[in-house]
Amino acid sequence: MAQSHRIFNGGNPKWLPIDPTQEAASGSAMATMFGPSPMNLSHVMTFDAQHLTVTAWYPDNKQETVDRALDAAHAAVEQVGADHETFTLRVATGIIPLQEAVNRVVERYHHVVVLLLDAFIFIMFSLAYRSVMAGFILLIPVNLAPFCMVASMHLLGVGLDVNSMIVAAIGLGVGIDYGIYLLSRICEEYQLNAGRWADTISAALLTTGKAILFTASIMAVGILPLYFLSGLKFVADMGLLIIAIMGINMVTALVVLPLLVYLIRPTFVTRPQTLLGETVNWDAFDSPPRPSGH
């Protein structure tokens, strides 16, 4: 306590106490912390310094840290007892209990959000490609990405919370984009390659596949400075997660989707796609023919 004055005044030794006794040093330290008003520390203790708040600091808010902190707090209260003659121990609020509440809600509704997005994707693209199999083929690589992202989050040291859940939903949208581009190109190349599946998939990967690889790489390079230059942990973590989910979606779209099409060989690929294809069959619509030169 004798060093408190010096510490609170930039380490200047002139602020060391003249009276070195413990009582004088303690009183001087309390006066230094309170400052001109005893109410300066009213957010952590009462005016008579008889009741106070004990705050513990933790390095992060990952689930294992939250569980460990809450288990330690409850064990400590159980060991000494909550109710005493002159005081009562209470486990209050803070970042850790709030994170635990958020994690419970995320755990409860994360799968619900993903299932709703899957249902929407399945219905829309089953109608667009006029095939239920198309919806299944698009959903398989898209739903592999969240599992890979959760594994990546564990390796990167990022916890699953309400912010990362939003990134997971964004990942579904990005992943389905890549799948639509490549699957539509496969349908078009099938018509150009006279039904040869190997040539069809190779041509699709060498055209739209290269565009997907280039687009994902450029977007990742644009987001990468968020991780290295941002001073906010939230922004850095979200930038890292977005890069990870985009890379995972790119790999699953370029590897898993063509493999599924080659193994299943769905019949909808053999039909001309008038809605999502590059060449539109204008006879299927009640409108004038498309002008030449456009």
C-alpha cells in the first residue's frame, strides 16, 4: 500500500508516504483512489466501504472459458456459503453470465435458422431447375460449409456467439451463389458437349469454375485487412470468419458439387434450363423476341 501514491502519480518517488506505518499507508491509498469525492468508487463499493463487488477478468469469452468461470464461481459460493450474518454472497451479472445467456439462445436457435434457410433454398431451386434433385444437390455442399466453419472456429480460437451465427447465415448465401453459377454452367455445357459428362464438368470448371476461384480470392484479399489492421477484436474475428467461410464455400462448390453431378448424373442437367441458363428460350414467354445485338 505504501507504493500506491507513487504508482498513481507516474512512478514519481516524491509521492512515497512520509509516515511508513501500515495504517497511514492504507488511509493514504484509499484517499488516492477515492480522489476528491468518496463517491468516485460508488460503482464498486458503498460509501462506508462495507459492501463491494468482486470482479474477475478472463482472457476471452469462448464457451469453455464461460463454463470454467461459472463453475468456479458457483463452487466458491457453495464452499463458503451464500448467507452470512453480516453479508450475503450473490453471483451477479457481467460479461461472462451475459455470454452464457447468449450462447444458450444461439445453441437453441442456430439449427432452426439453418433449417429455415435450407427449406427456402430447396424450394426455390427445385422450382428454378424444375427438379427436386437439383435442390438436394445444391444443399449438400452448402451445408458442409457450416460444419467446416465450426471446426475452423475451434482451430482459430473464435467462439460461437450471436455474431458468428450471422456469419454462418451469410455463408449459406455466398455458398449457394457459387453453386448456382457452376450448376447452371454444367447444364449449358451438357448441351454443347453432346451429353459427355466428363467433358461437360471439365468445361464448366475451366470457365465458371475459374471465375468463382478468382471472385472468391479477390473478395478474401479485400476483407483480409480487417483482421490485420483492425484494433477491435469483434471486427477482426468477423473478418477472419468471413474469409474462412468464403474459402470453404469455394472449395465445396468446386470439388463437391461437380463430383455429385458426375456420380448422380441427374436428368435435369440434360434438359435445357430456360430460367437460369445463359441462353433464354424466348418462345417459352409471352413477349416479343429478344432484339438482335443485345
